[in-house]
Amino acid sequence: MTVEGTAQRKNTRGSSKRTTAKKATPAKKASPAKARTNGRPDQAEQDQLVQLLTPEGKRVEHPDYAIDLSPEELRGLYRDMVLTRKFDAEATTLQRQGELGLWASLLGQEAAQIGSGRALRDDDYVFPTYREHGVAWCRGVDPTNLLGMFRGVNHGGWDPNSNNFHLYTIVIGSQTLHATGYAMGVQKDGADSAVIAYFGDGASSQGDVAESFTFSAVYNAPVVFFCQNNQWAISEPTEKQTRVPLYQRARGYGFPGVRVDGNDVLACLAVTKAALERARTGQGPMLIEAFTYRMGAHTTSDDPTRYRGDEERVAWEAKDPILRLRTYLEAEGLVDEAYLATIDEESEALGVRVREAVRAMPDPDHMAIFENVYADGHALVDEERAQFAAYQASFVDADVLAEGN
């Protein structure tokens, strides 16, 4: 599964005519770092990108998407992104320290999540994947509640109906079907709320996503599909899974798609707000492709240095969504050092709270994985349970020996 490439691949097929001429020497395959363009769309794709805040922090206008935010709202977006990044960094560190089994970082995708999350109304409903920590923040889900599942002590620590934010979905792409069905129910209830489904570029190749596109289009469901194209589906780049920009796929299903600068929080807010309003007013689904970049690993079990070059990451670090907005706020005189220091203090306090909350959680039951596999039990599972129990006991014996010495 891969991510949206920055340019369409050239057609490398030769002529189909047979020839007795000297066989052509195969072209040397370019390395991933050279084959890609460091995350820079070509000119045609750049012209299609909705952007309201340039990487240099300059405010620009777009003919189809306008937004007018107060200084307080702009500062709020900055605060959201900073605190979300801090929480994410703490969770990554806690996993490295053995407190979590796994963590999926959102580093670099804060603008896509905060911008779209703040576009939602309270009565809208969200179907996330497993990386939407920023959207969860916008929906009022306590950050510490996100960590229980990654520690292995619950299946999601919040009530979905309290925040209109569904539990995290690990199965790739299935939440788009859930969102479509829910949106069809909203439509039949006569409500004017909208539904949004988050998924990644890799999930866009799943059959579940294709089916959700079909059903939502045919039934004119009030759903927005928000694809965070962070350009890497684990270790596969997007050009290995699609020949066109992802947002153009919507056209084949009969509804519009748009590509937005996923590192521009203002553009993500404006485009998502317009798409949600379109859905609420009976105009059907819409696909948003947030063109962004995963600056860290896919999860903490991944090593991105094995499949992508440093130059690509460095190029995208220059487009950092938080730095971009901060530059704009400072240039406009909307923040000062005192305000920024206050945010930093709040960020540190959040980090302390997250660490304390995780360490106060119970340890996961290591033997629970063997329960409820078969209704009446199974000899092989019993054997595996016994082997694993003996393995766990070996650590206890080693500790006893160490204490005796």
C-alpha cells in the first residue's frame, strides 16, 4: 500500500513491434530518493493545490475557498497543533520506554487533522483510523484515553457517542464503510449533520474504500472522505499504487474531489468546512486529499531510514505546519513571546499529565490473547498458552536469581 506520488510515472513501456536490432540496455532503476521529487508537486499539480498559507508563512487567497478567522481563532489553531505534537511526542517516548506496545505518530500531519477537526460541528460524526490524535483533541477526547488501547488494557477508552468520535479502527479502510452507512442513516433520519471518514493514501487502494465511494455516491450520502496522503504507506510510495493524484479518483464515482495543502491549517479548515456544508445541504459526498508528509515512522515498529532518503524529509521539514502558522502570527503581530511561553508551559504540563496517566494504568494481561479464540477450547491454543506461560515465568526466575546474588 502506498502514498500519493508527487508526479505521474513516465510510461516506460517500449514499442510492441518485434525487432532483430541490438537489444536495448535496460534503463537503470532510479533509487527511491532520486525517483521522487522530495515532496514537491510538479507545476500542474501545484496549480491544483488549495493553499491559503504558503510554506514561508505568507497569506494568500484562493478563488473557491475563503476563510476569515479572528486573532483568537488563529491562536487557537496554533495552540491545538503545538499541544497535539507534544502529546504525540510523549506517546512515542513512552512506547520506547516500554509503557506502550505500539504507537502511530502523527508528526507532520498536525495541520491536516486540526484544520479538518475544527471545521466540524458538534453534531457531525467522525470515523477515524488509528492516527487521528489531533482530530480526537478537537472532539474533546482526553488524550490519555487514546493510550489504553496501545498499552493493551482496553479497546478504546472513550464513549463514541459522547464526542461523536468513533473508536480507533485498525483494519485498514473499513471505517469508510462504517461512515457511509452511518451517513445514510443520518440522511434517513432527516438530520442536517454530516459525517467524515479519515483514511490514508495506502487505504485508498482497499476494496472497502471503493465500495464506500460507490454507495455514498449512489445514495447521495452526507459524508466527506478525508484522505491524509502522507506519501508513504509504510514503506511504499504512492506512485506504486496510483497513476493519477488520489483526489481525481472521486470523479470516476460521480462526486468531486479536491487536493489541499495538508501542511496548511487554514486551507484544511476552509476546504473541510465547505465540504461538510455541501454534505449537509444534500449535495452528496466529497473527497479531500490532504497532501502532507509523515515526518516520522509509520509506527514505532518501523524504520523509515530503510526506504526513504534524508533529503526528502529535510525538504518537508521546511514546510512544517506549526512553524508556518507561527511565522504568519508573528509577522502579523498576533502573538508575542509571552504568549508563546504560555503555550510552551501548557505543553510541558500536558506531557507530565500524559506520563503520569500512562504509568498509573494497569499492566496488560499477557495471557488474555489466548482467551475467546475458540468457544470450546483448542489443543493447539492450550499448548501455545502453556509455552508462553513458561516463557513469562523464566523472567521471574531470572529476577529471583539476580536478587539472590
